[in-house]
Amino acid sequence: MNALKFFMAIILSAAFILGSFTSTAQAADKKIYINLASRLMLFYDGDTKLAVYHLGVGKPSTPTPTGYYKINTKEINPSWIDPSDPEYEIPSGPDNPLGYRWMQIQGNYGIHGTNRPDSIGHYVSNGCIRMNERDVEELFDAVEVGTPVEITYNRVVVEKSPEGDVVYYVYPDGYGIQEITAADVTKWLEPYGVLAFESDDNIAKKIADSDGEPTFIGKPYNIEVNGELIQPTDARGIRYFAKAVLRDGITYLPVVPITKALRTKLAWNPKESTLESRFGKVVCYEKKDQLYCNSDDAMVLFNIEGGLQTGEDGVKIFRFKSIPLNVKPPIDKPAKPSKPAKTDKPKADDVDKPKTDDVDKPKADEVDKPFEAENV
């Protein structure tokens, strides 16, 4: 009996440890990102964005602290205690400013519901993060104790849309602590390979508006030529981007990195906006010191063929390969005329030759004389 209890204790302990490990692993996969400038929460499971929630955050006088945290405790139907008067408490109900869910991240700071849904989207709290009641209950059920929480204050946000477009936002400076310039926006856009497609004037206007509205730039794709992934390159003090960019129905190919990969030479005519190689001449586009050509002209300019393909990992990529110079396009040859059928030729001695005495010779008076010409 004692042995049975001993083994049961071991099994229960193992189950408890395994359950704790599973919960920790699940919590580690899920992450909460909060941007105080946008007043938005992004909820991820690994690299998959599960949800986006609107928030009410701390007032400028009592800002929500930035940093790295985690969900420490979870509570349903919490009571609210006035921080300035611990004796004053409001039980769970419609008058409770915490709503019906509470997730503590540090000290008195936490993520909770609210009885003031009109406050969502504003700087209104004493430092906590408010959510709409339906949203906070959904999040409460989806996270475990230990789920990481990252809180930042970033006025510039760049991301890829589900369709693959690079889109960026500039938010107002609610706390008055982050002044941004065109150089800051450039730094955020550059890694995506689409910077050339957003002018400095557009960036300056975007900063002036700071309306948090999305601006779509284009869809970037990696490029592979002859099995080699095209990389950014530096030349004459300029950083040349290596992404193909789809915008307004045209796919733009970065000329300089492809030229370097193919070890070829091009002649640029800025007056005509054309590029010429030993294979041909095409119209090109100059954008913020970058040169691009239409992907439809790749064969003419670079003697390469290919296009957009889906890789084994499911990611789309432009793949090209050089066309061998000794390969000529096939030409339809005319059909050969058929030979005439062979016939039996008669031998020379088989031909009947007329005999001289068998030919009737006309007499002199029997020969037709020509008519005399008539006067016209």
C-alpha cells in the first residue's frame, strides 16, 4: 500500500511538472506588444498576429511605463482600491473602473477592462492599460500567467500588410517626448528596400500630419539571379537596394545590384532616362539616386529570363537566369519537296523511228502560200 502511494505521488508530481512546463511553453509562444504612441496592442502567437486591440493608456502626467514585463496574476471580477486611499474600495460591478478582468504586470500596473468605453483610444488612465470589455475577456482567456508583455513608445511604425505591402504610420506625440525627422522615418523604411518609392516631401508631410493613417508604398520581393541572392551594394557613396518592388502595376528591378551580380556594364543616359547594354536599350527610372528598370525589360537589358515564383518555404521571390549566348531561337524550316516516283525509261532501240519512205512529202503546188496582207 505504501509502495502504491509512493508511485502515485511520483506520477502526480510528474504531471504537475509537465503541466507547468506546458503552460510556460505556451506562454513563451504568445506575446503582447503595446505601443503607447499608437495606443494599440498586438497579440502574437510566434510570428502570427492573432489580434489588434485599441487601448486607453496613461495620461501625460501619469504615463504608462515602457519596458519588458509579463503577466504575473489574473483575476476575474476584481475589486478596485483607490491608490490614494486604500480604505476606499469598489467591488466588481458596473461602477468598477477595472471592468470584469484584471491582469497584473507590475505593482499596481495592469491590463484591465473599463466601465468607460469612450476612454479607449486616449491618454486617460493613471498608468494602467484599459481595454474594451469584450476585448479584455478575449485576451484573458487566451493568455497564461508568464506571457511576455513589451511596452514601447514609437511614433513611427512600419509593417507589412497581409497582402505583402509595406505600410507605415506616423502617430502624434501624445507624451511630448519623441520628436521625429525625415531621417528617422528613412531609417525605419530602409531595411524594407522600398525607401526610393517614398519622396522626402511625402515623408515631411506625413510627419506634419501625424494622423496615424496608413501609407502604402509597395510590395518588395527578394531577387535571385543564376542561383545567387541579390544583395544591397555600395558604390560612389550610395547604398543601392536589392529588392524588386511592385507598385502601381509595375515591377521595378534594382539595376545596380543586378549589374554587379552579372558582371556586366551599362551606359546611363540621364537626358533620355535610358540604360544601354550590349544586348539593348531600355527606359529606366531614377528614384532618390536609385536606378530601376521594368521587369518586362530584363531580357533586353540583361539577357535574363524568369519571373515571380513561389519558393519551397512558400515565400514569393523573383528568379532569373542568363540566356546562353549561343542559343538561337528556333526557325521553322520549309518542308522538303517530295521526290517524283521512278518511271521505266524506254531504251533507245525501243523507240519507233519513222522510216524515211513512210513520211508523206508535200508537193510543191500543195504548200499553203501565205495570204497577202490586206490594206488596213
